[in-house]
Amino acid sequence: MNKKRTLSALLAISMIPAFCSCGKTDTSSDGGDAIAIEPTSVTTQPDDEDAPNESSDSYHSIINGHSPKKTTTTKVTGTKKSTKTTTKSTTSGSSSYTTPSSGNPYSNNNHSSSGNYSGYNNRPSYSGGGSSSGGSSSSGGSVITTNVPITTAVHHIPAPTTHVTTAPPITTQPPVEVPDEEKEFTAVIDLNGIPSFTGSNVAVKGNVVNITAGGNYHLSGFTFGGRICVNAASEENVTLVLDGVDIHSMSGPAILVNSAKNCTIKVCEGTDNSLSDNTKDNINNGVIFSNDTLRFKGSGTLNINAGNAHGIAGSDIVVESGTYNVNAISSGLHAHNDINITGGTLTISGGTQEEKSAIYAESRFSCTGGHVFAAGNAVTAPTSSPNPYIIADLGYTAAAESTVEIYLNGKQIKKFEPYNDFSCLMLITPEITAGKSFYTIINGEKSTVSTIGKGQNKISLK
């Protein structure tokens, strides 16, 4: 018994330093007095080298939503302060609390906060994301948590702010009138290959493009055997803008206007456009044929070759501007009513049939501007013209593609080669004025010289 009592006493004495060591707290690095700790109640685990640190386990148990296995109550006394630390297990949701202090067993910078975490160590409720840095020592000292309320910095997430960027004022120029060719088209039609289009009021069947309503239509491309048909309401106007068009029709007119109030054909500036036919059609007998008014304008060139009958045929024909080279086996221009030329340049080669003319108007032919050079079997003389004009009789029939040169006061004003045989010339241009001299050279043979008078000048070139 005495040996046992002695051994117990020795064991009790040897455990005193261990107890003191377990309750020791590091001092802050600010040079203050050390704080002595008097343990009042300690619960220990069995002696096990692998047992986790009790304080650390208790903290992580709280963080992970579990209650700690043991509670340590420690009374701290010293020359500076006396505190009492009480640890409670209160959790809600999933959360973590991080104090960046290297000497604090509660320090764990890998935790992030989410959900709601409240009531730990009598702290104010903490909710939201981010990490808390309140109460930590910058030198790595320990943090002493007391039951005295601690002001904790709460990270408030500001409400979303809408940033409105105001563009600087825009200085605008006065509106500029957009040229006709740059205005929006009702449809843009591509004739290459199988015709296609973008826009409206257009239907395509094979190589035939059908325009069904009024509007402005842009056409370009090549088609062999195709054509354009206009079937608009009788009160609607249609404009066809030719921009590099080449149409060889094998079944009637290249452009057939079945119905429209007016059909305007406009040739784009700087472009060459060609239309032709070669199939017999005694009703729609023109490369361009219309039952209504045809109007021509633009600043490009349109070449028309008629293998059927007339070059341009319509109820009324109006030429405002543009360059037109018309070759026809019958009449170059044929109007059931009136022909009005107010501008442009027309070079016309008509047929040699007895009853046909290079220019033929069943009603009136008025030329108030522009230039007309016509060769054929006969012509319809203008009923009105502000300037003198010339109708010259060759006295014989010249072969097709003969070279014709026209001179005024010794200056050449025109040179061309009529497409068909011809025996008559008609010349209308502002350059013809009374008092000037006139003669021709056909295939190198010069005619007699004549003096021009007012109005109509009928001149024999024999």
C-alpha cells in the first residue's frame, strides 16, 4: 500500500506542468505583460498521440454544423484584464468565419461564408458572403473572445447600380436629296442563270420575271430566252431600272408591258444595256412593247435589236434622256398615238419596207430637245420642232452598215453605220441652225452642199 501511495503521488506531481502547459496563452506582440491563466476545470482525453487538438476540433465542429464533444471553461487573470470565455454550439445553415491570425487556433483562411451564421460567442448575427477581419492582431497574436459585445464589421452588398452612358450629341447635316437610283427599290432582280430577286411584287417562272404591281424595280444580269413582263393595275406606275441588263428573248418582247398606267425605263449612268427578240409576234411586235405609255430616261446606254418588227412600240412614247441605239427590221420607234422627244440621243435604223418608217407616229411627233439621227426607208416628219431639222433623200438605197458622216459648216457632227439598208435620213439636233452649210459623206462619197433654212429642210443628196 505504501508503494502504491508513493507512486500515485509521484504521478500527480509529474502531471502539474502538463496542466499548466495546456492552459498557456501567447501574449500579444505589442510588449504587454503576460497573462497568467488559472485552470478551473479541465476535461481531458485518454493519452493518445493521434488525438486531435481539442480547441481546434471544437471550432471546426461548430463550423461544420456539429456540436463539440467537450467544453473547456477557463478563468483568465492577469495585470491587464480578466475575461471569461464561454463556447456555445449554435449553427444555422452552412457557414464559416475566418479570422486571419496565425497564432489563433480558429484561423482557417480556406473557409468561405455562405448562408446565415449567428450567435457564435455572443457575436452579432453575420449573414452574407466574404470574410471578416474585425478584432485580429496584425502581428499574428491571439484573439481573446469575451462576452462583451464586439462591434463586427458587416460586409454589405450594395444594390446593383445601373450605369447609363450618355452619347455625346450628334451633329447632323441638312437632309440631302437622294438620287433616284439610290432610293429603295420595291425589288432587286438578278437575271443571271435562273432569275432571282429580293423584295416584293415579283414572281419568277422559268426565265420569265413577272412584275405584279407598281413600284421601282432594279434589274441586272444576262438571260438568254428570258423576258420581263409587267402586269400592274391600270392606275399604277412602274419603273424598270436597267443596270447592266442583257436580255435575248426567244418568245416575244424582251420587255412586255401588258398593263400599267405608265412604264418608265431608266438606264443607269455608265452602263450598257442590250435587249433583243427574234420570234414572230404580230400582236406584241416590239423588243419593248406596251399597251400604255412608255417613258425613257437616265444617263446610260440602251441598245435595241429587233428581229421581229419594231424596236420600241407603245401607245405613247416619251424620251427624256439617255442614249438609245435602235435597230429594227420595221420601225425603230412606233407609236399608236404620240411620240415626244424632249432630250437624250437616239440613233435609229429602221427597215426598208415600203410602208414603214425609222420613226413612225400615228398621231403626233414632237421633238422639243435632244438629238435624233435616223436612217431608213421613210420617216414621220415632226409636227412641231423649235429648231430647223433635215430630211435628206439619198436618191438610191444604201447597203446596211454603210458609213454615214454628217457635216455642218465643214465640221463632222455625227458618224454612224445604219443596221439595215436605207434610202432616207432624218437629222434633228440643236446644232442645226439656219444659215449653216450641210453635206454628207456616205461610204466616202460626198454629197452636194446645201444651206439650211428655217423649219423643215428637205434636201436631195443626188
